[in-house]
Amino acid sequence: MTPELRHLRYLLAVAEHGSFTRAAEALRVSQPTLSQQVRQLERTVGAQLLDRTARRVRLTDAGETYAHHARRALRDLAAAQRAVRDVQDLTRGHLRLAVTPTFTAYLVGPLVAALHDRHPGITLNVTEMPQDRIESALLADDVDLGIAFAGAHLPGVDATTLFTETLSLVTGARAAEDELPRPLPVRQLAELQLALLSGDFATRGHIDAHFAAHRVEPRIAVEANSVQALVEIVRRTPIATVLPDAVTHDHPRLTPVPLEPALPARTVTLLRRGGGYESAAARAFTLLARDLVRDRGYTDARP
């Protein structure tokens, strides 16, 4: 007998839940049916795949090996099903995009607007998550594309350069009245009140490292876990912040003030799973993203 897809899904469900009872509830089948199907799979492959003697059911060594290939087979099948549904003329389609948090402040909106204008039949799912989770999600085929930063990537993740992101001091109209010098020496930041991202953001770590390198102890008046919150605070108060210059492009009441020395630039990349199926929607989004960053005047990344 050849194993069927349900056999693979049943085995993986039991391994994930560590229990036939919980797996049966998740799959909405009876426990006897689930047990029977898993034993049928074990007879077919000729090996015991689950250790049922412990309090928690777990995979045997043979089961670990089989489950690894089963997961990959199910991912490949899901990709094949998307490929069949994929319409090359882009009258319909779906794209799963993951981005690191700061990009929601200035890049996601224009990208979604451009995609909707060019290809209104493509639906989009956008998820904000840290870069390490984006790469894991790509490898698990939970997302199609990610936007993050260049650096050491997980094996199997391919990166394509989009542009170079520069960060500056960002002030509102009330702070701009103080006529800050341009560029502003970093040491003068100690004289300003700042609102900064909280410490769980990679951007905050980037900023803190620059301050530490130049022995600057900033006066932090506000910490926030949202770029949009910082934008509103800076717009309405004399407090300044440090954010990507591009955040100011759609906010005429915000002004970027370059720093001296400048914060190190970061290379923004488009991430995908290497060797994986790439849908027409993903290909269209890649071309659109390149066009958009060029049209908006974002700096090209250089080696």
C-alpha cells in the first residue's frame, strides 16, 4: 500500500501535539481512527515511527527521519497546488509578505498601493515580525517574500538588494524652529530630548551602538514600540527622534537632520526561499518593489 497524504498529516499531528488525543481533536477525527491510520503507515514503511511508551508520544529515530521528508513533501505539494492556481496574467493571485517593523512606517503603504494599482486581482497578507522569524518562515514556506536587512542569513535564504537605508535625526515643526545645525554633531544630541524605539527593535540597537561609539548619553524622554507612535509624538512636540530618512517623505511636517558622524547605513534586501517555487505574484512584486524604490529616490546600495 502506498501512503496517502492523510497518513503523513496524521503522523505529523501526533508528533506536534505529543498525544493521540490532542492530535485527534485538532484533526477532528476519532482517536481510534487516528491510531489505526498511524499503525497502517508504520506497517507500510516497515518501521515503528512513534514511541508510545513515554507519557508524551514522540517520534522514534526512524520517525524523525520519516517526518523530516514528510514535512518537505507536504511543503512541495502546497507549492505545487499554488503553482496550479497561479494565473500568469495576474488577474488573480495571492502573496504572503513579511517585513521588519520599521518598514511599515514608510515602505509597506506605497508598495501595497502600487501593487493594488497594477494588479488589483492579487490579494496580499502582510505580517510584521523580527528578521530571524522572517527567515524561518521563508524556509517553512509560511511566507513568500520578506523585506529585511543584509547580513548573515540562514542557509537556504536568498537576498536581493533593494536600496540603502540611512538614518538621521528627525524633528517636527516645533523643534525645527530651534535652527539646528546641518549636519548636527552627534555629541549635541545630549542637549535634545529624544523619543526612541524600545530596546526590542534592531533599529534601537543600531542607534545605541552609534551613540556608545561616540560617547553620547542621550536624554530619552519617551520610548515606544511603534514607529507610528514616534511620528505622532515628534509631530506634536519639540521632542526629536532617530529614524530612517524615508519616514519623512510622506510627512511634510517632519524634517530629517543629518548627523555627523552619520549613523552607518543599512542595506535593505528582499528575501526569498532559495530554490523554492516563485509565484507570478511574487515575481510581479519584486519588479514593482525595484521600480518603487527607484521612483521614490531611495539610495541605491553599493558593494
